[in-house]
Amino acid sequence: MSFENTASVVQTRLDGEVLVVSINNPPVNALGQAVRAGLLAAVEQAAADAAVQAVLIVGEGKAFIAGADIREFGKPAMPPSLPEVCNAIEASNKLVVAAVHGAALGGGLEIALSAHYRLALPKALLGLPEVNLGLLPGAGGTQRAPRVMGVKAATELMLSGKHLSAKAAAAAGLVDKLVDGDDVVAAGLAYTRELLAAGTAVRRTRDIEITDKVGALADLEALAIDTAKKARGLFSPLKIIECAKAAVNLPFEQGLAHERALFVQCLESPQRQGLIHAFFAEREVTKIPEAKAAAPRAFAKLAIIGGGTMGAGITVSALDAGFTVTMIERDAESIARGQANVEKVYNGLIAKGRMTEESKAAVMARYTPSTSYDDIADVDLVIEAVFEDLEVKKAVFKELDRVCKPGAVLATNTSYLDIDAIANATSRPQDVIGLHFFSPANIMKLLEIVVPAKVSADVVATAFELAKKMKKVPVRAGVCDGFIGNRILAVYKQAADYIMEDGASPYEIDEAVRGFGYPMGPFQVTDLAGGDIGWATRKRRAATRNPAARYVEVADRICENGWFGQKTGRGFYLYPQGARVGQPDPEVLAIVDAERAKKGVTPRKFTPEEILRRYMAAMVNEGAKVVEEGIALRPLDVDVTFISGYGFPRYRGGPMKWADMQGLDKVLADIKEFEQEDPLFWKPAALLEKLVAEGKNFDSLNQG
Ligand code: 3HC
Ligand code: NAI
């Protein structure tokens, strides 16, 4: 098949004896159909033109080529295929050089591996991250990378999805030459001419022999064992190892065919759908109305109020992002503890060899402890993380209102409290916003940005900018009890309590939830976070609880014994001698039995499938209510919240994507079935009913 090289996304020009092929497909030069066709045409042009002695492939803009066009997956294939393009590049009788100055990822690196020589500039990033999308390198990468950099290193690269720096790639043998500077065309031309002058012949990756086959297969065996342990339900990692084995055992062409077959299997798997949804959703969450309406305010100096669990974690996150931080605490003793909490994180890194005393000192030079609010008069942005008590928080915000300069952004890290009420305690509610970090705040990616009624658009834009600087995944949320995440969590946790009281043990429930792909079940999470936290919330809400609503008292009985989870050695599980993995506790089962007896419940059996049907139905139903009320902008915001903050298995795409993949009619039918037992708890969300009636899915609300 022959393709006209008319597409402007790939341009060719003759520079003396070298055909310069440059890809210009913003934003990241993804290999959409037009780019593939353009590249193939360029190779044909080079072959047909006697004046061309060599071909130089470069990318314009930030990237070399960021890979296949992910938006094309799941749609009908359009020729030429990427493997075809790679094979044509490799087969060229004219020397082909790839000069990489930015991202050469996935299919982008596969193009470079098909070139005969590779050059990299300092900002180049090379990798085969297909695994993150539920895929494997499907354009010869699994066959060529092992030949170029060794079987073990290539397989590790494919399994990790990591991006290598130019230096690391050169050390791994992935690039032939490193050049300083940023003029990729000049560097590429110079290198190409150097090769031509030396009479360098074409060097086809497919012709490289893998010599130590026995050693390579032993390495792959070890990687397979390790991957089976770590992959936790993921499909593509084990397929990557199969492809690497094919690279060792089979002739190149057969290896390619094997790769193709396994790539198609990955492409068709629901995991690919879930992971690609997650990839785009994580980028879509930053597209919020306020960002279009206003630019962020400038900020460099931060203050954090409170140096407890959250205050210290947020401080570390802010210091790591390069800000100066003043931490305010109540008294000398508390501020000393706050500083110790911060230093503990860095000392941990030093112990692990990931930081030096000098770099810690450099970071801590940007940290100032204080017990006086007057010291933060000139800061640009304040994050409050004091006790979860409305009156305490209002008092703090009154102080902030008194001391902070006009235009300073005032944020609260409250988990549940009414941020409108906190904002109204100041004379400047337009500057007050919620920044709900997750524990440990220096590690967890999720940041709920909670938007109260009177906040101005530029403050919301500033919060998103802060998230970007801190490398967090921001999700815009509206004000309600628990915002997006904790509100939905409360409901599916309740569903788990009902399942427990009706007959399943907490251990069976946790096991079923782990089987779905969560790292932990809900009762393990309670034990990890500390049962006392939820207990305090339940006691606070007792007076306002609907007396007609079903209430399970098991957790209260456990807390009354002082069993708060890991920190007290027992909770729902036993943790002998500080063990981190709990053991089932017969006394807890006796408490559950006693509560059932008290309520007259005859316990029945639950299969893991039924446990999950109920658990997920509760999650999706509340998720739909959160979208319906505008607390989440779109279903994808709920998905990102759960993937980034609550351990929801990324490969399932988030609860709303999961529901779409099940079929919303099926999820609604489950909810209606459960509604017969408990109409108050299982009331179907109006949005869910509407979507089912219209034959639509949640994803239809993500567009536009
Ligand atoms: N296809 C289509 N769109 C892509 C894309 C791709 N491969 N990579 C990035 N984009 C889009 C993003 O969705 C975003 O779009 P938006 O502006 O409309 O939101 C835009 O490009 C910019 O992306 P980022 O916001 O992520 O920009 P950054 O500068 O932060 O990061 C990057 C750039 C490191 C290249 C990052 O985008 C990335 O990691 N991309 C994915 C790389 C990847 O996974 N490649 C493998 C693809 S699968 C493959 O190649 C299969 C093959 O083996 C057959
Ligand atoms: P914590 O009890 O560990 O720390 C609170 C700190 O605030 C204490 O060090 C205390 O001395 C200080 N403090 C109290 N009043 C103060 C005042 N007036 N001025 C200055 N400092 C004062 O509590 P934690 O866990 O850090 O929680 C803080 C906030 O973060 C709460 O609103 C909580 O709901 C929220 N949050 C907590 C999460 C968690 O997992 N712990 C997760 C997300 C949010």
C-alpha cells in the first residue's frame, strides 16, 4: 500500500543528502493515522530518491513521539498499522537515525528502536509505559527492546512503565549517543553525517542475536514469579513476560506475531478500558469552569496552621514543591512536636538513603516554626489543619482574617465541616476554600478542592495551581457532609455493616473486596485509620440520625472495649506484638453474633459475588446522587477521587466507569431488588433512573 505524503503532521525536507522527517502533531506527536501514513510515505520517498543517503526522524514541540494515539484504541483500526510503519523504517536500505529531545514513549520508542541509530538530548524521556494502560508494547517493542538493551532490563522497563532519562537510557544501551543542547535537528544532522562519513551500514534491530538464552529465560522466570505476586489481578504484565520469552525463543517474525496476538488480547480486555479511562479522567479533572474564568493568584509563601498528622504531611508536601512554609501551633510544646513530625519524614528518607543531611538542611531552611499568627501577615496562602471542630476552626479563621494580607488565600483541610460556615466567620469569604488532603498528605495523590458558595474563581484556579505544583491529583467538589469521597465512603461502609449484621463476617467482606482489586477491605481500613475516629463522628451525629434508619452497633461495641485497631493491638482484627497484618478475632465474631441476636437477625450465607453486588451498588448509587446534586462536576470526578484517594483498583476505571461497563440497567435492577428490604437506604438515585430510561451511561455526562 502506498500513502501520499500530504499530511502536514509529518513534513519532509531534504538537507543535503539527509531527508529530515519531522512530526508535528500537537500536543505530544501521538501516532494517529495521519502520522503513521506520513512516516510510511517518508520512508518510501527516501527509498525512491537517489539523492537521499540517510533519514533523520525528529519530533517538533515538546515531545519526540508520546506513543500511539490512545484515543484511537477501541475504534476500528485504520491502516497503516504501527507495526507496519516500524517494520518499514527498520527495513529501509538508507540509514535511519532517530533524534530524541523529549518524550519517546510507547510507540514513540518503538519507532526509535526501529531506526538504525538513536541519539538523545538531555531532556529526552524514553520508556514503554503501555502497562499503565493495560497494554503491552505492540509495535515490536517487546521483540526489539530485549535485543537492544538485554532481556532482563527491557522486561523490567516494560513491567514498570517507567520513563528513563537520557542519561539512564544511554547507560542501558537504549541510545547510541548523548548530545548537549536543545537544537535537535542540528544535533541529529551532525550525528547522521558523522555516521555517513564513517561509512556506517544500516543496523537492523531484528538482526541482533540474544546470546545468553538460558540466562535470559532464568531471569524471566524470576520476573514472572515476582510479577504474579505484585500484579494483583492485572492482565498485561504476565503477557509482557510471555512476549519477552517469545523474543528469546522464537525467530523475530514469529515473535512479532506472538506479540500482536497478545496485544490484541490486552486491547480487548476491560482492564484496558478502565486504565485508559483513568488516564484521560485524571487529565479532565483539571478542566473546571473557574479555570476558564480566571487566572490563579501568585503565591510563594505558605502558612500551615496545625502541625499534627495532616499539618505536618501538608508541610512536607509544600516544602517538597519548593514553597517556604511557616507552621503555626498553639504553644511551644505543640510546635516542637509539629517540627518533629516534619523532620521524622525527612529522617526516614535519610535512613533509606533517599536524602542526605545536607539536602534536608536545605529544605528545612524554608521552614519556620511559630506560635504567633502575627508571623504570617505576609503569606500568600494559608492551609488550616487544626482539630475537626467547627468552633475551633471559626476561631482560627477569625485570626487569619485579622492578620493576613488582603488577597491571601485561606484554605481549610476539614474532612466534613461546613466550609460556608467557616468562610462566613471571616470578612472575606471570597478568599476561603477547602483543600481536603488525604493521609499521609505527603504521599497520597488526591486533593479534593472544595468550592464554597462565595469563593471567587481565581481562588479556585489558585487551588488547582497549588495541586499542580504539589504533584497532586485535584478534584473539584461541592460543599456537603464528606464532600465527594467521604460522603460516598460512609454509604458503602454502611452497606458493608448491613451485610455483616445479616450474616457475613467482617473477614469474608474484606476478602471479597480484596478480590475485586482493593488493597484492603473496609474493616481493615477502619483498623488502620483508628476506629476511634469514626466512633467520635458517630457519637457527634447520634442526635441528628434518622431514628428510622438502620444502625449497626458492632463497631461501637468494639470501640467501647478500647479496641481502636492497629494502634491498640486489636480492632476488627487482632494484631499480636504490633503485627501489621491482622488475624481474625473470635471475640469480634461473638460481638457480631450478639448484635444479630439482639436485633432478631437470623444470619444467612453471602457469596463474595453478592457481597460485591451490594457494596458496589451502594457506592454507585451514592456516586450518582453526588453527580446529580452537582457536588461532583462529572462522573469522572468521582472515578478519579476513588482511584487516587480510596484504593479503588485503577484497572476498573473507578466506580462510575465500572457501572457503565456492567450496564447501568443491571446496577439499577440490583438497587431496586435491595430496595424491597430497606427502602430508606436503597432509594435509587434519580439520575441513575433517568440515564437508564434514556438508554445512556455515565460516560455520556463526561463529554463536553
Ligand atoms: N495519545 C493521545 N493523546 C495523548 C497521548 C497519547 N499517547 N499522550 C498524551 N495525550 C494528550 C493528553 O490527553 C493531554 O490532552 P489534553 O490537553 O486534551 O488534556 C495532552 O496530550 C497533554 O498531555 P499531558 O497533560 O499528560 O502532558 P504532560 O506534558 O504532563 O505529559 C506525556 C506528557 C509524558 C507524554 C504524557 O502525556 C504521557 O505519559 N502520555 C502517555 C504516554 C503513553 O502511555 N504512551 C504509550 C501509548 S500506548 C502505545 O504506544 C501502544 C503501542 O505500543 C502500540
Ligand atoms: P491532629 O490532632 O493530628 O492535629 C491537629 C493539630 O492542630 C494539633 O497538633 C493541635 O495542637 C493543632 N491545633 C489545634 N488548635 C489549634 C490552633 N488554634 N492553632 C494552631 N494549632 C492548633 O489532627 P489531624 O488528624 O492532623 O487533623 C487535622 C484536620 O485535618 C482535621 O480537620 C481533620 O478532619 C482533617 N483531616 C484529617 C485526616 C486524617 O486522616 N487524619 C484526613 C483528612 C483531613
